[in-house]
Amino acid sequence: MTSLEAARELLREFPVVDGHNDLPWALREQVRYDLDARDIAGDQGGHLHTDIPRLRAGGVGAQFWSVYVRSDYAGDKAVSATLEQIDCVRQLLARYPGDLRPALTAADMEAARAEGRIASLMGAEGGHSIANSLATLRALYALGVRYMTLTHNDNIAWADSATDEPGVGGLSAFGREVVREMNREGMLVDLSHVAASTMRDALDVSAAPVIFSHSSSRAVCDHPRNIPDDVLERLPGNGGVAMVTFVPKFVLQAAVDWTVAADENMRAHGFHHLDTTAEAMKVHRAFEETNPRPVATVSTVADHLDHMREVVGVDHLGIGGDYDGTAFTPDGLSDVSGYPNLIAELLDRGWSRPDLAKLTWQNAVRVLGAAEDVARGLQTTRGPSNATIEALDG
């Protein structure tokens, strides 16, 4: 049996729980949620990284669908856009019930696996989605959101982002109350995208395991979106899971450096570095013609997992590909069908079948179940918090 055949066999029993997929936002941007125009029952390879046939081919058994909204959305605009994203996921679940199973709990995830369906959970990406309201946080939980990433690319009033200048120095008093309320609800605290100071503050406060839904190792690739070793070392004490991501500019140092140079070139020509208009892309393509883009591979991602296993142990690792949330992907991991290639690479590197079962399925299910256990305990000791940012942060 080849390594790839062995990987596929393993995934039939212990499929991938993927921590982060931006399909809902891609559907919003491309077709304004017209699911007839992007029918994921069939091949959408010309438009998306994700469809049901490729999820099946990739051995995906559970997916956290990101209900992300842009971090320049604020207040009611952010909340209403998040609700629209949630509605998109609910439409997908209603449209494809034979393949996608709604999941709110660890038990639901196991039931989906037994049925041969893909457990579908939701994660909100950025605390701006709750508009400084703990009641809104609870409403998102009631609608099925099972993790919230504390920030996206920009700071919010109560938490610092990895890719912004220091603001409150990690978590403010209200930010710490958000974490406590997430614990009380049973919503996982997601520390991808946040500053290292925010990571450390959240670990100080959280009574439940945390996750990193799509982050890799900063020691292997020095990008602020990745996790420093000192933070990884705290996961065994917390019980949390770091889900390695595939985004080339987060996993390959040469791609980090190339991206910095490409962004500087865009700004030098008078464009924002994220501008995708025809004029801006012409400048970007001209840069890429003379400065070929470095390409990450399956081996690049495996290097992160090897290092992270050395630091934190296999019980605290998972996978979060960030498909449909990135323009570029590694060779061999071009879409959601590629997970067997990563598992085959890890088999070739000596990872055992029990270790890989933890990586793909068991760790993520355990963490959600642990968050549920903590919530049940906390709910016996205190009720919902009605604290406000004005009262706690002044």
C-alpha cells in the first residue's frame, strides 16, 4: 500500500476536522449568495476551492464554516453582515442535507461521522461581529456559532490584532469579560489573527481550551499571524489545539519576503496592497513576471507540523486550511481535495496512525466537548454577563 493509499484509508475512519473555510464569504462576493450560480454539488474548480465532491475526495468529515465579515465593517453593519453569513451556511445545510449535517456539539460531530455526512459548524472571524455587545455574542451562539476569532486583521476596541499596531496591549478589561462569557456559553475562543499579547492574555483568562483555527508556527516562518513557541508551550496546560494553516505567505519565509516586496511595489504605484482592480492587478502581474512568486508545498506545511509537535505534542494539533480565504495555495494542497497528500507526507515522515487520528479528528472533537463541559459548570455558578465596554474600559 502506498502512503497516499494509507492516508485515504485513515481518513475514511478519522476524517479531517478543518478549522476554517471561507466559502460563505466567497459566495457573497462572487454571486451574492445565489447558490444556483455556485452549486457546490458539482465541480466549482473554476471559481472556488470548495465543493462537495472535493470535500469528499479530501476526506473532510467536519468543517467549521467561517462567517467572516470584513474588519472595516463596524457596529450594526458588522452584525447584520455576520447574520447574512450565518444565513448562507443555513441555506447550504438545507440545500445539501445528504452531505452536510448541522453540528452544534462534539456529539453531533460524532453522529455525522457515523452517518457518513460532513459535520458543519460555524465560526465568527473577528470580535467586530458582536459590536461590543455580550448579548450579541450570546445571540450568535444561539444561532449556532461555536467559535469566535477575537480579532481579524485590525484591532478592535477591546483586543489587539497581529497585523495592527499595539492598541490596548492585548485584551482590555472588557475583552477579558468577552472571553469569560464565551467560556460560559461554550463558544471556543479562537486566537488566530490576534497579537501575541492577546494570545497570552486570553490564555490567562480562559477556563476552557482555546483554539487557533488557522495559524502555523512563527519559529518556522516569522509572520505575525503565526504562533510563537512560548504560546504553543502553554497549550497542554490549557488543553487547546493549534490548527495549522496552508496560506503560503504564512508558512514559507520566502513567500513572506516576496509579499512584503510586492506590497511595497503596489504602494509605490499608488495602489493599496490589497487592491484587485484591473489597473492594480496589471501592476501586480508585471511585478510577478520579473519576481516569480515563491511556491509552498505539502512539505512546507509538514515542516510546521513537525516543529509544532516537538514543541507542544500531538494532542494539541489540528488542521485549518483557510480555503476560499486565500488567493494562493501550496502545490499539492490546491483545494479541499488535497488533505490526503498532507497525511501521506506525514506518514512518510514517521507519524503514526494514532497520532494522525488525533491530528485529523480526535483533538478538535475533544476540544469542543471540553468547552461544553466547562460551560455546564460555569452556568451553575453565574448567569449571563450584562457588562458594557463603557463600564469596564471607561
